[in-house]
Amino acid sequence: MDLYSKIFEVLFPVFFVIGIGFYLGKKNPKIDTNFITDFAGNIGTPAMIFYTVTTTGVSFVVFTSYFFYALIMIGGFSIVGLILLFILKRDLSMELPPMILPNTGNMGIPICLFAYGTQGLGVASAIASVIILFHFTLGVFLAKKKFSFDVVLKSPPVYAIIISVLFLYFDIEVPIFLENTTFLLTYATIFLVLMSLGIALTRFKFSLKDSIILALGRVLLGPIICVFIINKLDLNGFAAGVLLIQSAMPSAVLNYLVGSMYSPKKIVDSIASTIVTSTLMSFITIPIVVFFALKYFN
């Protein structure tokens, strides 16, 4: 029951803010969300990257170790995601990010903290940091369907990634004013992107059947793939448990942000539906995954 209470505490604000956006979208169908995309892409997300990487107690050694593990995990997710998208005759590039980039940040971190305490926080934060980096590198390339150095050079999040890793490598202490500023911008961005997702729900058309299949692929097949990786890499202890829990998270809201910046509306609608459906399903699947994580990796 305590676990369900924790999940409710994490999910309630998410759906509450999405509900605000849905209400505003119904009240004013012409409401413009372009300013949210511009703010989040150019200011909010760079702040989020810096705050997540530099202020959550992640060391450079832990970061690099879990960069490798996350890379393998994303590779496994990609194989399954491509198979499902091919069967459903969906776009193999632009619709892949929701399958491979889970919500390891504002959802995964608090659940890992609940499961393993402060010892799991550093590992959970490292995984979340790596996933955020992939959102604005691999995620952008998939959304645009091409690799372009021009995109990299003009992307503020990329520079935030470089600066953040330098802070980690040289173990630079973040000034309090900078931490507070990026903290404020981070949560403002989360709020605005969730609200924008709610507004989008009033406008899009999607296949419920496909959304359910893709969402199941994210929240069910993700942990199965991770168990295989844990066994092959001979991982154990709480760190393996954190990796397993993070692999079970639903599709990240940042997939919607990146999609809205670089992909056509039809694709963005599909991404939004997968995020919402997988998040709803996770209320059932996450407690099961946490139970097994605590039983076998403690």
C-alpha cells in the first residue's frame, strides 16, 4: 500500500497538470502552445539538463558507468520498438523515441528513492541524466529523420550537456544562485510541457489499439529486456534493482517536447497518446517490477 501511495504521489501532479491543459484546450481551441515549445527547447531544457546532471549527487565515475549500461538498455529497447512499429506499420524513426526513452527523471527517481533509499538516488539520477542527454541528441536525430551537425550546433541543450559533463569531470561545485535558478526553470518547464500535452489531447486523432500495444511494449517489455541485460552483464545489488525499476518507467514527456519541435503533427499525436497510455498502465506494472527488484536485487 505504501508503494501505491508513493506512485499516486508521483502520478497525481502529472495528471492534474495535464488536466489543466486539457481544460484550457477545451475552453480555448485556438490557444497557442508554440511559446511553450520555444521556451522549453531553448531555455527550460538546458536548465533541466544542467540541474539534473550537476546537483543530484552523481559522480563522473557513476555517470560514465551507467552511460554504458543505459546505452545497452536503449539498444535493447530499440530492437523491440522497431519490431512493434514495423508490425503496426508506423514510422520507424520518428515514433521510436517513446519506446526507448522512459520517464526516468521526475517519475523514476522518486520511486527508486522510495525503494532503495538514498543509496539508490545516485544511480537513479545517473540513469536519468543519461536518458535526458539522449533526448536531445539521439531523440532529435530520430525526430528529424537525419543526422545533422547543424542541429547539434544550433541546439542549446547540447551546450548544456557539454557544460554539465565538464562540471562533473572537474568536480566543480555549483554556485547556490545557479542551482536555484536552474531548479526553478526545470520545474517551470515540466509544468509547461505537461500542460501543453494536455492541450494537445484536445486536438489529436490516434489509434487506441496501437497506443495500447506500444505502451505495453514500453512498460512490460522494457523490464524483461533489462533483466536479460542484468544477467548478461552479471550485475547485482541495489544498483541492478534501480536499473530494473528505471527500465519499467512509462514514456517520458520530453519525447512529446522533442517531437513537437521536429516532427509532423500526426507523429506528435501518436507520441502523446503513447505517453499518456503508458503512464496510466504504469500504475499497475511499476509495483510488480519494484516487488521483484527488492526481492532479487537488495
